[in-house]
Amino acid sequence: MSHLAEVYAKDLGVKIGKPVFKPHYFPINHTNYITLHTDNSVQSKQYDYWEEVITMIKKSAPKLKILQIGNGKEPRVQNTDDFIKTNSIKQSAYIIQNSLLHMGIDSSPVHIASLLNKPIVAIYAHTYAKTCDPLWGDKKNITLIESHRDGDKPSFSTKEIDKKINKIEPEEIANSVLNQLGFEGVNMKTLFIGNFYKKKVLDIIPDHPYDLKEDNICIRLDLEHNEDNAKYVIEKNVCSVICGKPINESLLSNKNIKRIAYISESFDEDFVNKLIKYGKKFDLLCTDEEKISDERVKYFDQSIAMYDTSKTIEKNKKIVKLKDFSYSSYKKVIKNKKSYASHYAANNNEDLDDFYLDLQNMFVYHLAHEQE
């Protein structure tokens, strides 16, 4: 498949040459830095794990600065050292010109970096890298990382339901940057990244009247049904609730409850009617496969899903084997007046089934010393 530049050159009847391009001065207060450019204007090119890449880079090169560049509309990568908004590509070019390396998605800064003969680490997924890779610069200083796409061909689409660019493991990008700059690579291997890993959720076990103000709170009445403690949190926060039995009407009527998941082998009709009465968004989750048909007939105008934790656990055990693993998550659990990284940790790391239930919220990996 031809490079896009070759196609354009052929169609226009011109030859491919080296552009004449002069960066415009832009004041920067940093030295010893690399640049990062990402964008969300093309969904299929938006990589979700730049924060993890940067964390890995800084682990091996703590004095190295990472500057995100762009026009200001790009999503901010949280742990960069600075986000520099420029008014033109020529100003961005000046920052790239004085950098040690440029990394990012397939975009204009990658080609500017190649014109300036800067080391490059660029990632590709929805197209073949060879059709739009940088044309200039020393090829030995250019690292192109193309998603394996689970063996599929590129979609050539601006939007993908299952983004193939996220199939690129963050340590591959981090190690490519570190190797280009002469630093030691990170000794880790990604095992699994869940579909909801980046989703920030706070599960609260209502074993105490917690005084906090947070977003995305889920009250786990299914794990401890204490409505007084739950009410204390709900009065101050918009929450979702998971329950295993009916909730008292005085609590149910609270406007701060945005959604309720009701888990049971059979559902209390009076409670379901009250959910409807108060206009609550709710989910009915049946735990008994033998009863679910009868429950669906009984509540024919409601959607009832099967809720079988054992099947979820067995399914997730086939996805990844958990042995000598490490993990991180944006999900937090409040229990016993402490904050934990998972329900698995909140339950003293005793039962791996707890972890498998939360697997889609996890970034699971091996450290090198764990493999030895």
C-alpha cells in the first residue's frame, strides 16, 4: 500500500521533497524535556493510557520533563509537567526543535519532528503505519508502534467501538522512549486492562456514617444494609445504590439517589412500584436462573437481567490468570473507615474471586522480579 504522500504526489504531478519550514520562537521555561501530542478530534486515534506511559517513563527518568503541546483543545494528560498551548504549528515546532524526543499519535507534530530530525515514538492503529509514517529524519531514531488490532486489518474509521489503539501496551511506548534516550527500561508486563479501568468510581460500604463529598459514589447496601449510614452519605452526595432487599421509603424518596440496582432472586412488588412512583432509574438483576422467567412475566414491562457472580468469575478467570500480580485502578472502596484500591484489598486480599468480580476496573501487570 502506497504512502499517502506518494498518492498525493502522483495525483498532483509533483515530486516529494523536503519542505522549507522555519519554526517560530515561543518562550519556554523548561530544559531536558520531551514533547507529547495527542488529540480527541479523531476518536480512533485517541490513546487512553498516556498517564500510565508517563508514570513509567518518570520511574526510570525522574528528571526528564514531559511537555504536552497543542492548540489547547486537546484533553489534558494529567501527569505531564506542563501543557503548552500554542497559536500555530510553527510555535509548536520551536518547542519540538528544542526537545530531546517527540512522542504521540499520528499527527502534524510527528511529521514536524521528522523534518527537524528529532527522535520520534509514534503510535498507529486505524491505519497502517507505513501509509502515513514520517518521511524525513534519521530512520534509526524513529520508532513506529502499530497496534496488533487482535489480528484484524485497520478499520480506516474515525470512530471505533473497541478502539484498537488501546491494544498497544503502555510499557511498549514507555520503553521505546527510554531506549531512544539511553535510559533503562521499565521491568513490567501488562496482563490485562479492563474496559472500565479509567472510570472513577467510589464504592462505599455503609458500615459508618462517612462524612465526605465526592463524585461517582455507589452505596453498597447489598454488602451491608445500613440505611442510617447510607442516608448520611446520600444527604451530601448524588449517589447510585446497589441493594439486595427493599429500601425504606423515606430513603428511597431522596432526590440524590440517581439510580438503583436491585439484586434478588425474586423482586418485592411493593418496592418495585415505589421505584416507579418516585421516578427512579433502576435495574432489576435476578440471581436465580430458574426464577428469572417467572419474574420477567411478572414484571413484563421492565427489563430483567441475569446476575450470576459465579459465571462472571469463571469468565474472567479465562481472560487472565492472577498469580504474583500487581494492579492499579481508578475505582476505590471505602470500608472500615479506610480507603482501598479494590474490594479484594478491602477484604484483606484473601479471596481472588473478589478481584475477578472487579476485573474490568483493573490494570493488571507483572513486575519483572515477580516473574523470576
